[in-house]
Amino acid sequence: MKATKLTIGFREWSKLADFVETINEEDEMVAYQIDNTTALLVAAGECGLAWIEAQAAQWFEDYYTTIVK
């Protein structure tokens, strides 16, 4: 299991809930919204985490990720 914390810019907070829902629709991936600008994203492996990173790049202009585990 690989986990990362996603933090987005405040101006894009309204997109985060939909992003989390999109991630949760995928098999072997879980997303949890911590607050208006932060989410915890978990995938089964490196490929899943790379897919999540690619999705974040499409959804958000101002974001960064921090590897948790």
C-alpha cells in the first residue's frame, strides 16, 4: 500500500470533493478528504499512485503531494 497527502490551493477547494469521489470509484484505491484543501489518497502500489498523481495534475492547477507511506 502506498499513501500520499494531497494539498491544493484554496481557490480550488470546490473541486476536491468531486476528485475524492472519482478516486473512490476506482478499484484498489481509497481517498479521504481531511479538510477543504487536503485529502489522503491510498493506492495498492506505485502504478495506482502514479495514476492518482496524473489525475491530480488534470484536476488542479495549484497542488502538491507528500508521500505518507
